[in-house]
Amino acid sequence: MKNDRAIGVFDSGVGGLTVVRSLMERLPSENIIYFGDTARVPYGIKSVDTINRYASQITEFLLKRDVKLLIVACNTMAAVAYQTIKDLSDVPVLEVIEASAHNAVRQSRAKVIGVIGTPATINSNAYARAIRHCDKTIKIYSQACPLFVPLVEEGLFEHEATNLIAREYLKPLMAEKIDTLVLGCTHYPLLKPLLQDIAGPEVTLIDSAQAMADIAADLIAKQKIANDGNDHPDYLFCVSDVPYRFQAIGEKFLGRKFDRVEVVNL
Amino acid sequence: MKNDRAIGVFDSGVGGLTVVRSLMERLPSENIIYFGDTARVPYGIKSVDTINRYASQITEFLLKRDVKLLIVACNTMAAVAYQTIKDLSDVPVLEVIEASAHNAVRQSRAKVIGVIGTPATINSNAYARAIRHCDKTIKIYSQACPLFVPLVEEGLFEHEATNLIAREYLKPLMAEKIDTLVLGCTHYPLLKPLLQDIAGPEVTLIDSAQAMADIAADLIAKQKIANDGNDHPDYLFCVSDVPYRFQAIGEKFLGRKFDRVEVVNL
């Protein structure tokens, strides 16, 4: 059990790079292998069967690369394929939903929480289950936002069209007077300023990337698998396709340049 | 060489059903097998390599089903993978781009044509080549419209957000005083009223679905492979996934209910 093995992070595309960014800040001596399924993104509108099949392929790929910990950055895979991934893995598996749910419950004073995500994530009810597991008395209102992923991938973070669509998506949640809004998709942090503006300053936005880095740090400390004293961490970015505008959009999510990019056909 | 073999039509998702709809009207005695790669849609933002790989898999699948003719309904595949598909096929292959290009050249009086499509289609320059092949004197202005596919898949045909985005996409084309606009993606016919409204009544919109059905009818007549006297044509719809809202959106494109849907993992 060597501690210099990498953390494996995976996502349906580039959105999970927000999680990698938080991990790099929180755990600067850890090696990281990222897999983004850029050939088959988006997952959020696919069926449960297909999402499970693709999630298995990615899990097997990362396990072969000898990772010490798997992080499911994609909310959609976490919501519908977590058990499949766990069953395949002989290393710990962390996923974003539990992390964000805990965080949301801790933040909410009014005990009225809104959750936004892809159709697959919202239809799975995974957030509602995870939040109720923390606190049964909390009221939860969910809204699928199928257009946010393509709008973010186009870089329209502050565009009037995005604003119009976001106002429609958030309207039913605001009517329920939520005080906390879970951004249940790794793409959504890039819409934070717009969403905060629509929701108003009294609503706390919960970003899964940071919550994820915190629980990863806890687990690594508890299991004593930290890669201490590594000043030159290795970052490898594997993708199933190098699509249109990949570099520009990916680096926007990651907040820095890619070190090494490898194309892998699953 | 039996004439009751089906016509094989394929697309990256549900958009190609607009072509099937035109074929059903134009060639009512022909059997049709459709393949829509709904698990991996959209293609328009993927790399050329990945599009070619996926197109080969679909071509092989349809050839195994013993089709007499292949129709590449997807503009993106036609633009970047036509040669690959043709090399694999021992039956005739028709694709939308040539059909639409001919049609556009015939319609344009001012000889200034606009083309809209996915990033992959526009970057391939396939429309510009096909149009210049018909008439070297024509001026061509192209615009990639990456958000139209997700907006159409969400059913936002007349939404103000779609209107805002469409105005931005069409602005540079309108500035060049185009008199003909090629809808270079099978999803776009559902935006026709909105696009006509923005472009104005003096611009002719070219819809690839009808052009496609016309050239298919020509080829079937010329090659004497018509399935004459068949009063009960067989329609089979194969898809790689049954995603979120598939039935509702698919039937909107097809203009009628699905007969048989089969899920195929490629």
C-alpha cells in the first residue's frame, strides 16, 4: 500500500476539474489522475442503465492505474451509479452528494433547502435522501436544470439568455423561500455570481467541489495514506476525446494550465 | 438483391427523425431502420477522430441488418466521416450536405448563402466545398451554433432565450445580406419559425430533410430498387440509450408515434 499512489477523480467531462482544483489547493502533495468522459458528455440526460455502464468502465480504468482513492466528482454518476462503482472498488470511494448534503444541512437556518442538478441527478432523489439522512425535519425543493451544462460549456456565464433560463429554473425554489441552494453539478460553480444575484444575498450557495476536498483530506488523514513531503505532485488528465474548445473550457474549470493530457478510448 | 430490404438512416440522436419523416411521406412503401446514437449525442462538439470511430460502428451495425441504402442524416457525420462510411459500405450512401447544397444554390438569386450548423460541421468546411462545387461564384458565410441542439432538445423552440442566442448567431450572416440560409443540422427545422422571423421573409431557409428524401427517391428509381406495392412498411427505431424525455422529443421530430424501439449497445 504505497502512499504515493494517485487520487483518481472522475467526471462525465470537464466539470469535475473544479473538484481537482479544490484538491490541489487542499492537498498540495497528492498525485492526481483525472478521467473526463468528454466523448460521451453530457451524462445528466442519459438513462440510469447507460450511466451505470459508463461509470463501470471508468472505475475499471482508474483501478488499473493503481489509485489509492476514488472520487466521483460527477453528481450524476454519484446519484445513480455510486453502488456500482463501490462494488467494483477495493479502495475507498468518495462522492460529492454526501459531502454537499452535510454542508447544506449545516448552513441552513430556515431548514428549507433547494437543490439544482441535471435531470438524472434530480430524478434519482439522491440529494433528498442524503439531506434527510442528516436531518429529517428539513424541507427540500429540487429543480432539474438541463440547459445549464451546455450554457456553461459555451462560456455564457453571465449572458442574458442564461439569466432568463436561470430565473425560470429558480423561480419555484425561490417561491418556497429556500435559504440554502445546493449546486448539484460540477458545472454550476461557474454560474455562481449569476445564481447568487438571482437568489439574493440571503441564500447560501453550496459548492460541492470544496466540500469534496474537505472530506478527501479527512479520509486521507484518518487512513494514514497521505503522500507527505511530495513537493512535485504529478497531475495527469485523461479524456476520452479532445473536443471543440476543450483546452479553453477545461482550463477555465481547473483555474490553471493542464500539465499532461492523454486521450483514452474506453 | 431483394428490394424489400430496408433503407438504413442514421443520426447522432433524434434529429435525423426529421429525415425519416420526409422519407415516410416521399417513399411510403419503403421499410426503414433508423439508428440514433442517443447515448453519445451530441456529436457536433466532438473531435473528428471520435466522430469517425462512432460513425464506423453505426455503419457496421446497419450493414449487418442488410439495408439496401444508407442515409447519413446527421450533418456532422456527413461533414467529417462521409469517406469512412463510404469505404465501409457495399451499398449506396447518401448524405444530407450535397442535397442541401444543391438546393441552396438553386434557390439563391443574390448568390450569397449563409450556412449554420454544429461546430464540427462548420469547421469541416463541407458545406462551403459542396456549394462551390455547384457554383464557384457564390459567396458563403458560415456560423457555428453550438447551443441550438440543446435548446431544441429542451423544446425551447420559441423561448426568449433561444431568440436572444439565435439573433447573436445570425447577426454576422444577416450583415452579409444572405438571401438563403442552409439549416445544416437536423435539429434546426424545429427552429424554422423563429429563424424565419429573425432572418426576415426575403431569406429562404433550406431544410435538409426534404432535400434528402428527394435524392433518395431519385436514387431508388434509377437503381430500380423500389419496394413497390408494400402497403405495410416496417419501421424500426434503434437507439443506443432511452434518455430523459426521449419519447416526447423523438415523436416531435418524427411527427408521429414510434412503431418499435429497440435499444442497442454499440
